[in-house]
Amino acid sequence: MKILSVNAGSSSLKFQLYEMPEEKVLISGVFERIGIENSFYTVKINGEKVEKKVELPNHKVAFQILIDELKENNVVEDLSEIKGIGHRVVQGGAYFDKTEVVTEDVISKIDELSSLAPLHNPAAITGIRAAQEVVPNAIQTVVFDTAFHQTMEEETYLYAVPYEWYTKYKVRRYGAHGTSHKYVALRANELLGKEDTKLITCHIGNGASISAIKNGKCINTSMGLTPNAGLIMGTRCGDIDATIIPYIMEKTGMTPKEIDNALNKQSGLLGISGVSSDARDIEAGIKDNNKRCILARNMYVKRVVEYIAKYYVELGGCDAIIFTAGVGENSISIREKIIEGLLPLGVELDKEANNVRGKEALITSKDSSIPVFIIPTDEEVMIARDTYFFCK
Ligand code: ADP
């Protein structure tokens, strides 16, 4: 059975078509700069990647081209072969704790939650509408980044702010990257050969979050009301003293929008280093003895270590720590520094095993108190699995 996994951003649309239940990727691609000039898309099939320049005025046009590509490449002969289409949605609020089949009510709830994810939720609705028009007979599902974190307790997800902010304005911790945390946790349980586990999963890419997972359920996660909480990220500040915001607004006359932009787009690794948001550039800066790159890396690592220590206590121990996403899968030196910071817990790196990028691996020595794994994430296959569940 063919299942399409779709991830619509404000100006992009990524897709993968799967043969299920084999989980075989038949074709994948990404449309970029939708609604902007110089738009283009790339398609990958049988390991070969082709880029095409084309006008993409909106998501519906992108979706139509996607379908044409499936036909031209003989991946599908008839649209009726696509039984399900799964859409990634960033914010599901407290409404959704699992994947749902799309209905008008589901769409209106996603729309209602747009103020919590102004760039992402409207884009997802645009993607759903485009898919409904172009492939009307497929079952459409929505897979939420927040759903996996809905198992957190009230005392964990509430902030110590006036309670009405929660009841009136839905201010609470929702978390993000849930699909990725769930995927790597499932895989870690396979590697450990049991399901009653205590895991700390570190999704550290450009955006970054950590989760504490007990017996397959999330009990805490570092992102909050929005994805700008917890860890230091490429351009996001993560945890800060909230009063910095009114203080700087008063000092500079910045508007709420400007300060939000500074905390989301000019902070993190970029803000501290003044060089780049990309860990590769920070590593290059460190080689050149750039003091602010060293500082940025040290602050980044310290925050990850602090969260691991916090979750270790909260879980009452830990069966495995997992690294995933861009930095977690690829940065040998950042992983090494984080594990050095975990020495008081008895975690011990195997330097040779850690000399790897983008591959599943155990990177701690056999004497380490806790095994640390690299597990490359795969959010798309999780979307396909959940969607297949409704179609079979
Ligand atoms: P996103 O959060 O946008 O999905 P990714 O998970 O793709 O991001 O992570 C992207 C980040 O991963 C890059 O910004 C870079 O910092 C980091 N990264 C990718 N490759 C490497 C590498 N070889 N070494 C160090 N860092 C890397």
C-alpha cells in the first residue's frame, strides 16, 4: 500500500512516498520558495537527485507537480493507489494526544491553535487543503509534534504564572519534536531489548530539545509553550530569565515583535559567537581559536549536560541516552564534550566508536554506567506508520 508523508512549511513542502508496511521509500522530494520568486524543487528516486526550476505560486501548485512527478516516474499509475496522506503539524495544543484522521473539526482546531505556531499551523492547513483537492479519495491524517508530550503531568507542564494565563490563554508547556523523540525511543527500546526503560533523548539540530521518557511515555521535555525554551539552539536562546524581555524593551524601545525576532533569530550559537548558527562554523571557529566560538560551544554543551542531569534525577536513573538530529548525529566534538560533562554520572566515551557521523552506533565504553547511542531520526516514517494504521 502506498502512503504519502507530507511536511508543509510556510514556503516549503517536503514529501516521501512509502510502500507500506515494508517502509520502503519509493520517491522523495522538497519544494522550496513556494510563493516567492526563484522557486524550485528537487526529487530523489533510486538514489538519483534532480533539481527543477519552476514557478510555485502556492502549495496547491506544488502538490499538483508532486503528483505529476509520481506519475512521470512510474511510481504510481493511478492516484487511487495512494491510500493515505499523513501531514506533520507542529502545534496540536491540548486537543491532540495522538494522530487523527482529518475532519473539518480537526482543521478548525489546528487553525484555532495558529496563534501558538503562527508560521507552521497555517502552512499545514494549506498543505492539507491542497492534498484534499488533488487526491480527494485518500485518507488524510495529521501527526502532531506535540502529541507525544501530552503524557506530562500538570505539575510539569504548568508555569508558575497567574493561573488564568493557562485557563484563558492556554499558556503551558507543550514541547515539540515529539515524533522524533518517539521514534528514537522506540528504536532505543529495540536496542535495549525491553520496553520498561528510562531514556533521555537529545534531539539536537538547528532546533533542539531533550525529553525524559519512562516506559515509552514522555514525562518531561525541554521545549515549552513554543519551541524557544530549554536548550541553546542555532539562533534561539532557550531558557532565559523572563524579566530580560521587559528590561531590554524598556532600554531599547524594541516592540514585542522585534524582541521575539531577536530571541528566535539572533540568539543562540549565532548570538553568542557572532559568527554563525551552524555548529560546523562554530567548530571551524574553535580551530582558529575564536574565543566567542569556544564560549558558544561551551555554553551549548553545559545546557545539554544540565538537562541530562535534571532528567536523570527525575527519571530515577537512566537506561540509555540517545543523540539524534543534525548536531547529535554528526558533531563528533560536541558529543564528546557533552559526555565529558557527564563523567560524574559515570558515563564514559569510547572515542573510536564516537568517530562516526549519521549512523546508528553505541558510543560509550563497556564500563560506562549508561550506554549512549546515536540513532538517526526518521520523522517521515513515523508519519507513514501512523497513517498506514488508519488505512489498512
Ligand atoms: P533542523 O532543526 O532545521 O531540522 P537539523 O536537524 O537538520 O536541523 O540540524 C542542522 C544542524 O546540524 C546544522 O545547523 C548544523 O549545526 C548541524 N550539523 C550538520 N552536519 C554537521 C556536522 N557534520 N558537524 C557538526 N554539525 C553538523
